[in-house]
Amino acid sequence: MGRLKKLDPTKITGYQKELYDRIAAQRGAVRGPFNAWLYSPELCDKVEALGKYVRFDSDISMLLKEVAVLVIARNATSQYVWQAHERFALKHGVSQPVIDAIADNQDPDFPTKDERIIYTYTMELVKTFRVSDATWKAMVEMLDEPRVVEFTAFIGNFNMVCMAVNAFAVDLPAGQEPRLSEA
């Protein structure tokens, strides 16, 4: 059971209820970190807007974004985020061997140079909060500076998502088992 009580949509009102209904309509349900963020409606509104932009409105490929999400989830041992995104990664073209390698803390054999660059940039950033000059140069050559700025915000957003689901002990959906080792 998570640390925060699940909000009852019949007992919330005003701005909080508007946000709850909007998130449920857009996502099919209020799940993951959103129940927690809805405890602070103003925060939830802004965090949801950032997440929507960096995940869905930025023109960086979903394949590259999902490689990064898996790296971030693995680094944070965020079972919830991993379970939610493994299927999205497959859907957007990340290969099962790459997914398995990331889950096992192994260095994947990527089929494309772009996936390798994204992996390296994300790993450096989540492990050290810095990136090497060589990695920066490769990212800028691949994406351009404005999109590297957006991608860095994407990484920060998913770090925040992982922190939230881990801090608030968000439960995995019924019937799902943890995939990631705690190591």
C-alpha cells in the first residue's frame, strides 16, 4: 500500500477536482505519481504541463525518449516507472535485448548510434549530474542545442517522476511483479 491515501474523486472539489478529472480523462485514470501530486493542485498542474510538453510535444523521437526513461528508471530502481514504460519502449522500437541489458545493469549493444548517444548522455547525467564534452558534442550534433535543452528537461522530469513514485511507495498495478533487482 502506498504512503498516501488514494484520493476519492467524489470527495474532492474545486481546482483539485478539475485537475483530477482532466488527468483521468487524458490518461484513462489517475495513477503513478499523479495521486500524490494532486495533494498539491498547483504543483500538479505545473508538473503535468511540463511532463506533457517534454514527453509528447517535443519532436525528439519516442524511441530515444523511451531509452532514456528505462535508464532513469533503472538508475532509480523505480519498479513502477519501469513497468509502465517497458511496453512503451517496445512499442516505439527499443529492442528486447536492449531493454533486458538496461534492466540487468549491463551495457546494451545498440542497433543505432543515436540510441548509444542517448544512453550515454542519460547515464552520465543521472550518475554524475554532468556530461563529458565528448558526450555533449555528440548530442548537439545529433539533436541541436535547443533540443538538447529539451531532452535534458525530459531527463529531469522523469527523475522527478521516479523520485515521486519511490518516495510515496506507489504500488505496482495488480498482478505485476517487480522486474528490477535492488542492486
